[in-house]
Amino acid sequence: CYKVPPKWYRRLSFLLYGISVLLLVITLVAGSSMNDAQRWLSIGGIQFQPAEIAKIAIVLYLARALEVMQIETYKQFLIKIIAPIGVVCVLVLVGSVSAAMYMALICFVVLIISGVNYSYIFKTAGIAMVGVILLVLLHLAFHIFPRMDTAVERFNRFFQSEQTVNTTTLSKAEQQRLADETLQADMAQIAVKEGKLIGKGPGKSTQCYVLPHPYSDYIYSIIIEEYGLLGGVFVLFLYIWLFYRCVSIVRGCRTTFSAITVGGLGGVIVIQAMLHLLVNGGIFPGTGHTL
């Protein structure tokens, strides 16, 4: 990617956005389901999530659009900038609520970086809130966003876990159900606790055998178990260092496209990493984001 001249990213930015939207639509119709979520697509024997392509495509689209499009009124801003963001977020929302929220956050960061009129952003925030309410009402009426129920359950489960539950009055079946609901978070916390300061050593994790998705959603917990608090902090500072380097490069960029591309794609990596770390540390509800 580094060897590709920037002019090609400029030329292909709008095309890549169109391809990502098409892949998201195809996923809704013919996508394969995995872990109770229809977000995967298989082409030529290769299985992937189109939402991952959309993360990059929307950043490149915004970088190019904000560079070449004349935006003199809020109406133009809505049509040329917000509408394309909304299309992608709604399509992603069907497969993952957290991914849609994450992409909206990335776009918000990009708009801040680009120096868009703050009044436009505040107006858009109000419209977005109304849009979210409408989407929730549509879901309640027609159940068109199945992952929305999962997201609500995760938030409820997270905040309930902060409270002390008296399980002695519950049946064994109910106790087991509660234990199953918090299995991932509980196993991740055990992994973090057992890591202590220097960890068990590379490849010596035991929680990886009982923690669901230890290689993706909860890999940071396994890193801490094997390399300890010191290893976990080291990985954290690698991302902070990457963020610092991105900011330094953005300051040196001479064009809008370059600055937004570096800042936006850097944000795609670093913000997702921070969400992953917060989930693994038990500070934030499960989102399903990998490191």
C-alpha cells in the first residue's frame, strides 16, 4: 500500500466506495451467517467481511470528496458527505450495531480533522439522533436489524454484571443461564488476573482453551495472560506511538486528501484497538472488534 502512488488512491476512492456499498448489499441478500450474524461474503472461495472494506472506502471517499467537491451550503454537505456516510452505516447496521457506531465515530473524527464548519457537525448530530430513533422504531415494528437486540442484551448484561446478584434464590438452570451470558467477560478477566506482572510466558495461556474467540475478540486478554501487565502496557504504547506518528504526518501533509487519508486510516486502526482494549479490560461492553 505504501508503494502505491497517492494519485491512484485519489482516482479509485469513489470507485472503491461504490464497490463497498455493492458488496454490503450483496451480503444482505446472499451473505453467510457466522456466530448469529450475517456479515460474511464468500467470493472465489475467499471469505471476508465487506464491512472491513467499507471502513477504508468511506475514509478515502471523504478524503477525496472534501478535497474536490464544492460545499458552500449545509444542503450540499448533507447530500455529498452525510448521505454517503449514512448509506454505509445503515447497511453495516444490519450485520453489526457496534461496527456501524464505530464507522460513524471514524467519520466524525475525519470531519473534525478536515476542518468542516462546526455548525454543520452540530446540525448533523441532531439529525443523526432523529435518524437513530427512527431506525429503532422501524426495528421494533418490522425487526429489520436483528443485531440490535444483541447489542441491547450486551449493554444490559454489562451493567447488570456491575451489580451484586443473589444467585442462591435462583434455580440451577437460571444460574447456568446467567453464567453463560457473562462467560466471555468472566474468562477474559481471569486471563488478565492470571497474567500478573510478567505473565505465564509465550504460548502458555490456559484461558485460550475456554475463552470463546481468544484469537480475535479477546486476544488482548491472552496477551496479558502470557506476557503480563508489562506486555499489555507495551502493546498499548505501540498503538499510542502509531497515533503520534499519524498526527505528525498529518501536520506535514500539504493536501486535504493526504491529511484525511493518514488521519482517517490511522484512526481506523487506533480507535478500534482502544475499543478492543476497553472491552478486554472489562471497562466497556462487548463489541466484537478485533485488535
